[in-house]
Amino acid sequence: MADKITKRTYLYAVGRRKTAVARVRYHKKGQGEIVVNDKPITTYFSVAQQRIAESPLSHLNGLKDASITARVLGGGKQAQAEAMRLGISRLLLQIDATLRTNLKSAGFLTRDPRKKERKKPGLKRARRAPQWSKR
């Protein structure tokens, strides 16, 4: 049985933050727009979150005639924007490896490992113990 070989017309990278995952695609032929979950980035994210997600591009003077599509899920909007930032940074490295020092010094290639700590038995939250009473 012959497998059908498909040639991708895009580059692909994944970014993560807490429980948010962003699967980002870079399409060489595009109009310079960024689409998140089939919506324009301006309608999906607030202005502050939009700046976070686009920061690697603005750091390197933008997106010319290519477009980016992203599929984000899990977490909150802030974590999704930060996951998208990491995904876009990894894409830019695939395009041009000489950008690594520039992106690394700006902190865009660092995966933030902090996650919510699990609740432990006998405690109210992860570390919060019940109030101690002397009598």
C-alpha cells in the first residue's frame, strides 16, 4: 500500500505555558495577518495580550508577506498568549537560526516551567494548613 506523501506549505512549532498549548503555523504566502483559533488576533486577545503574543515579531521588525495561524487551547488567555509567544519564537528560529542570540537575550526562547502545585491531603490548598488552635 503506497502512502500518500504530502508536502507541507508551512512551518510548524509548539509553545506551552502552564496548561496552555499553542500550535503555531507559519505560512510563507500570506498577507501578514495573525489568526488565532479562526479569529483575527485583535478580536481573540486583548491589546496587552496581543502585544505579548506578537512581541518576538515586533522585536525583529515584523511580519512582511507571510501569515501566522495558531491553534491555542487550555489555560487562560494570558497563558495562551505567552505560549503563542514561545511558538512564534521557535518558528522564527526555524526560518533564520542567526536570530537565536537576539531572541534568547530578550527571553523569548525560555519555557516558563511554573505550574500550579497540587493540593495535598490534610491541607486546604497546596500549602495552606488549617488554622492552629491552642484549645
